[in-house]
Amino acid sequence: MKSQIAIILLLLLNILASCSKEYPAEEQKLVIEGWIENGEFPVVLVSLSGNIDNDGDEVADFMVRWAKVSIHFDDKTYILTGSPDKRYFPPYSYISYDFRGEAGKTYTLEVEYKGMKATAKTTVPTPIEIDSISVGNVEDNDTLRSINVHFTPDRDETDYFRIRYREYNTESRFYPSFLGTISTRPSDGKISIPLYRAKLKTTKDYIPYFPIGSVVEVRLSRINKESYDIWCDYDNIVNFGSNIFFKQQTNLYTNIQGGYGYWIGYGISKSRIKTTK
């Protein structure tokens, strides 16, 4: 498994495969994993739902390489280009370098493939700046450091965030912080949230902290309530559920019409820190 985000594909495949002897197979649908951030190019991954219990089936068999993927906003339509991309799994993505996401704008995604069509709409929220990032000692350990992210929500209502990170010059993509999907209330004031390394199911001994000398780039991602619900479902299964390679019978929340998955706008603010002695 090359990235935690790809686990959602395996979850969807196993959900559809669960109890296949008792229930008829569901009609195959598109599985979308897409996001757009302020200041960044949009990224979309496209796969097919299906049953991976069949002999000879592999996850790569469900990867879609020839879909028509388009994004519409400001009365313009942009066609995304598909190409191999080792940052993700399956290793194929659709990207447009013609525009970057802007806070406050709404983007409509449309994916077409072999008579199937999936659509979704998302808005990029206005980002909240990171106030500071602090590094602390880990009890009884001289080689690891803890990281905490501090910020101040400015809304007069409940707000939603997802913390992501990457170890600079080590990883090519951002991973979600373990337990990093949170909601805040107007009365909360300044927020301090620990940044934990992603909990991957392929890792035997999970260590949430970072080695001394790590350069960690942090993204505080503001999201809407719909995106919060999507990631809460995802986190509950990945972080607290049984092994993903066993059958799952949980329905994942989705904002995709005509398919599964998600299309999410992130209002991001960035910062970088080095874990020193």
C-alpha cells in the first residue's frame, strides 16, 4: 500500500464484496477520489467498484485509465489529463495544470467512462492561518519528538478541519494525521491539536511521533460539514475498525452522484518545522 488515501478504494471494493453469497452483486459504479486546494492543481483518481474475491482479480484491474474527467467553474470547462502517478495507489491520476484552486469558488466535477457518469460539487473554504507549531519531548525516548499545531478559528459557528503532513524530502505526498479530523466551536478559542503520523494498516508497530531531524510540512485544511462527514466515516473504519482485508459491511458517506467516493475542497494554510534535539 503506497498511500493511506488508497484504502478507501479497498474499503469500497470490500463493502461491495461483503456477504456476496447472501446478496446479489451490485451494478458496477465509478469510484472517485478527488480534491482541490487553494493555490494547488486539482487531482482526481478514478477506479471501478467491484468484487476482489474473484480468482485472479487485483486492485489494479479496477483502475480507470481512459475516463473523461472535467471540472466546470466560472462558466468554463477544463479537461483533466490522465497519466501514471506513483504518488498514489492505484498509480494513475487525472490533473489539470491550467488552473489552481481559489478560496470561495465552487467547482463541479464530472467523470464519464463506458456509459457511466458521476458528478459532484465542492467549494474551497477560506483558509485559517496556522498560528504556530511546537515540538516537544516524548517521555522515555531520546530519538522521537511530538508535534502540536496551534490555530485560532474565526467563525461564529461550528467549523471543520483536517490536519495533513509530509516529511519533507522523504515523502512526495501529504498524509492525514491520525485523529486529525476535528470540529471546533465558537467558544473554543485557540486550538492546539497534536500531529500524529498516519496510521497505515500495513505498519505492524505504529509510532505516532517523528524522528529527531525530521523536516515536517504541515497543512491545516479547512473543510465543510459534508467533507467532515466523509472523513469521519473513513477515519472510523481505518483507525478503529477490523483489518481492512476482512469483509466490511459499513456504508461510507459520499458526495458523489452516480458513484462512490469524494470530491473535496480544502482551504489550506502551510507551515514547516524541524524536530530538533
